[in-house]
Amino acid sequence: MTKGVSVTDQTMSGHDAGITVLVYGKQAEAYAARVREARGDLRVYAASTPSEAEPWIDEAEVLFAWRFPVELFDRARRLRWIQSMGAGVEDLVEAHVPASVRITRVVDQFGPPIAEYVFAELLARVRRLDHARALQRAHRWAPFYPGSLAGQTLGVAGLGSIGQEIVRKARAFDMRVWGLSRTAGHAGEVDRHFGPDAWVEFASAVDVLVLALPLTPSTRHVVDARVLGAMSAESLLVNVGRGALVREADLIEALSRGHPGGAILDVFETEPLPPESPLWDMPGVTITPHISGPSRTEPVVAWFLANLERFLAGRALLGEVDRARGY
Ligand code: OXD
């Protein structure tokens, strides 16, 4: 058997429910072990690389995966359902997956950690924590006036479960909260709402612009030179959505002109961010390696198992992706 690939004992003894699940991702074995513990009746394979996945893809009916090698979909003849281990599904929506295959994503789990990331970074900036630590290291007692988030305008682009949690936490810091989204569904939760045709007006008036949007054909590169150029020299761009929401070349240019004044970036057009990217060394830019909202084994497996029950019972699935909408 290929390294990293295993089958339940029950399956090997011929006692299975006929459903074959392929678990794919860096932590596939840990996820698969939890699925097997809960559902000994399934045939569960785990793979962490394309070559480990290859022997099982013909057989898989259900795929529980993160960043699956899309070129293998051509061979996935029995596939009926893909459960993504994360929130973003742009790779699956863009891949050649037959329309009969259902795609689901995890929702409602990433808002709290991503909102914590946003406010950890914002508070560190306004309270000048780097400066305070530098003074301590130098044994210098030099009081200074920190800034405050209170009274600043936070603009949240994307008012899904992640954006809504950022809005909720912003209120605790007495910020004014504006939002931009495709539909007016959550307009009531923000002090002022903008539609997707009002990016420039929105970006020009906020102190902090947070991107919490899914990547779809209509959001790819939506933050371009025009939008960035409208941002003030004091403003900050925070991207916790997807790198390609922003035209990165335009961002580099805009930052070097000082509009916006800085950026907190957790996601990039190319990940890992290449060592030669100018972004690493630009003043006012904070780079983190896509860590704001990690998928955690227990809650993600619980989501999958709840959806599996629904799938087997022919019921509606949680987090079902509308392919035309893109998420
Ligand atoms: C996700 C992510 O989409 O981790 O879940 O970026």
C-alpha cells in the first residue's frame, strides 16, 4: 500500500457500507483517522500528495479534501460529492468537475479566529506595540501617545460569516462599521452599506479596509489601482480573503506611492509568497503566511460527518456551493 494510504480494518474484512471516501490534504491521515473512528462502515483512504491520491481516485465517491490536485478529476468517474476542508472553494469551482458532483464548504467556523487576527494586528499598530517592546529591550523609559481604534471607520468588504464576525468585534472597540457586499442581505448590520459598484467611494472614506470576500470571477482583482488610489495615506488595507482579490502589482505600486499608508496581508496571489517579492520589505506592510483562520481537525471532521449523514439520507447539505455564484 502506498505510504500514507490506509483502509479501515472493517473494510479489509469485507464489512463496508459501499461508500468510498478519499481524504486529501497535508493532514489527511489525522482527518481520516477521525472519520474512521466515527464511521467504521466506510471505506476511507487518505492521501497527502497527488501520487498517493492517484490509486484511489477512480473509486472515490466522496472527496473530503483541501487543495486537491484538480487534474485528477478527469479520472474521478464515481465521484458524487466533494466536501472542502476550508471555506474557499475557488479551485474546485474553476476545475472540470461534472455538474452532478455536489460541492460543499465549511462555513461558520472561521469568523472568530480571522476576526481575532484582524484585531490583534490592528491593535498592535495603533497601540504601537513594536515600539513599546523596542523601548523595553533598550531599557528606555520614554512615554508616548498611542492611537486608538475608537471612532475610526472600518470598512468590511464581504458580509458573510467571516465579515459579520469582524463587524461584531469592531463594535466592541467603538469603531464605525461600514460594509460592502454583493447583496444587501446584511446591510442592516453595518452603519452604512455599499454595493459592488461603489468600491471607490467605499475605499476612499474608510480608515481600515478589510477584505473578507470569496474569490470569484467578479471579485478577482476587484481591488486594483483605481480602488487603491482612492485610499487615503493614513488608511490601511487588510486582506484575510484571497490574494487575488487584489491586483498585487497595483498594490506594490500604490504602497510605494503611500496610498494606502500600509497593509496587513495574510493571503497572496502566489503562496508561498516568493522570497523576491518586494512586499516583504515594504515599510508599513505586515506579512503573515495564511494563518488567520486555520482549519482545525475536530470541528472540520464534525462538519463533514454531519454532512455525510445528510448526504446518505438524501437531504440538503450544509454549505452547499452555488457554482454560478462561485462560493
Ligand atoms: C480557507 C482558508 O478558505 O484556509 O478555509 O483559506
